[in-house]
Amino acid sequence: MTEDALPEADRVAGAPHPRETLQLFGQETAERGFLEAFNSARLHHAWLLTGPRGVGKATLAWRIARFLLATPTQSGGGLFGDAPPAYESLGVSPEHPVARRIAARSEPGLYAIARGVNEKTGKLREMIVVDDIRGLTHFLTMSAAEGGRRVVIVDAADEMNTNAANALLKMLEEPPALTTMLLVSHQPSRLLATIRSRCRELRLAPLETGAMAAALQQAGAEGETSAALAALSSGSVGEAMRLTRLGGLAMYQEIVGLFAGLPRVDRPRALKLGEAAAARGAEAQFELMLTMFDTFLARLARTGATGAAPEPEAAQGEAELLLRLSSTPQMARRWADLAQEISGRTRHGRAVNLDPAALVLDTVFKITETASPRQ
């Protein structure tokens, strides 16, 4: 199998790899934070890029890598003692030799770590293992190309197993000169505290609608880039790509329509939803359906807790339904408790290979039961 044909753990299905994504939208604060450190000549050796999935953490990591490897190292002031230039952007021309080498995966100053492929199965491993880290030792002991910088990207750092995390920690404790490590993390609480303490954090925020639309256009996503899509994806481009690819907006509209008559439910409509989840080859749609149920319950709980439906509406008639079903903090608590219960039931059902249709119908039943007036 050629390198191009191998699956990549750090690529969102249907989207370009972050190394191919030159523009970063909606994360000006994080980019400015890194540039301020760089311009002050106090660049930390390790950075932890945190935030929800799909908001641009990996894109920022590769953007930083291009910038660092394309920017000459400074050894004090200029010829007449003038200060080195202050950079205002991480942007690097795609025609720059470094950018071209990175795109071709041939840049000698860059080492990227992600979940590797299991040679026996040909599938991606569930975690980053110590073998994925061992190659980094050789990279760091090599002389930097032309005496320049070296950059390491780990995506995602919270996917390392214990042995891999301990191996990386040793390198963080004694970082080589002119080496910058960029750790992408969706759940930094899963990292060793000692790893977190050796990194400076850059937190990326969920994207607003305008930035989401621009990012989706850059990724080549076709279809709607609406406020509803931004709401359902929680400002995550990666999740928005999944919703767009699998018809998530229409699916959520169907769920809202199904529950519009609560405490009564359209049983044939519920059965049809369950059949769709159980169809051959519909595993991705089933996963998305479970996510949409979670989203619906979360928005119900938020409505009761705040006294107002989330804005914008994610489906026609959603606001009216949420306000009717969750008008008090007490109802908010019931919906929040149900979300936890359904999450547990779903995990158990999938662990024992329960029929997807049965899981969907069980979820519909529990939501209907919770919406019914208590005697």
C-alpha cells in the first residue's frame, strides 16, 4: 500500500488534510498569542493547542510549522543593532520551498505523529503507541537542516497510551535547541499533568457562522452553510463536514418533527427512523443519529435552565417545541438526567451489538416517557 493510500488518523473524512489547509478562520486570538511570543524572542519549546474537535487546532499547528520552518532564525539584532522584524501573520506563500516540501511530505525539519496503521489489520490503531514515538528520538538527534529549526506535531496528544506519553514526556523535559513541539489536544484532561505543565496553552474557540462558512468553502464542502449548521456542529468545522456529508440538518429536522406531538409520538415515523438506522451500510448515519438525539436533549436542558430556547433555531419549529417541553429548571434537570441515562444505555447496547433500530426506538420511548406529565 502506497503512502497516499494509507488511512490518516488526523484527516476529517471528505476534507483536505490540515497540512493542505493554508488559511485559518476565526482563530485570530490564538494566532496572535503565538506571534506575540515569537516576536518577543521568548518562544516556548512546547505548545498545547486545545479546544473542541474540528475548530482548527491541527490547521493552526501546521500553519505554525510552516511559519517557523520558513522564517530565518534570529541571532540578536540586525547589522546596525536594529531589532529583528515583528511578524503580523503566520501566513506563508504556498510557493515557498518549505510549504511545497510540507505539502509533498518531504520537509526534513518536520516530524508529525498520529495514530499509525496496524500492519496486521491494515486499519488505524485506536491509540498512539510507543512505536509511533520512537522515530521521534532519531529525528531529534539528527542535525537540524542547515542549522535551522525543527518542528514536531502530535495529533492528537490525548490519544497516546501510557508508554507513548511517558516517552514523549522525556523529550519535553530535555528539549533540543531550536525545536518546537505542537501538541493538538481535544481533551487535555486526559494528558499527564506533567505533560500539560511543560506546555504553553493556546485555546481555540468554536467558530462563528461567518468563519464556519469560509472554512467549509475552503474545505470544498458543498451544501448549506447556515446558522443552523453552525449551531448543530457547535462551531466545529469537522462536525459541520460530517453533518453536511451525511444530511445532518435534515436528520435533526426529522427528530424535531417526530417529537412535535409529544407527549404523543408518531409511531410509524419512529419505526421508519429506526429502520433507517439499521439499514445496511448506514453505520455512519446511525452514529450521527445518536449524536442528534444527544444534541436535542442538550438543547432541551439548556432551554429549561435559561428560560429561553437556544439561538438560532436548528430546525423549523424547534424553539416552540423546546419551550413547551422544558419550561422550568426542574424539567431541565429531568432532560439532563435522561441524556446521561441514554448515553449509558447506548454504550451498553453497542457493546453487546444490540440492533441499531432497537437502540433508536428505546431512545424515542425514553424521551416520550420523560415528556409525559407525571401522575
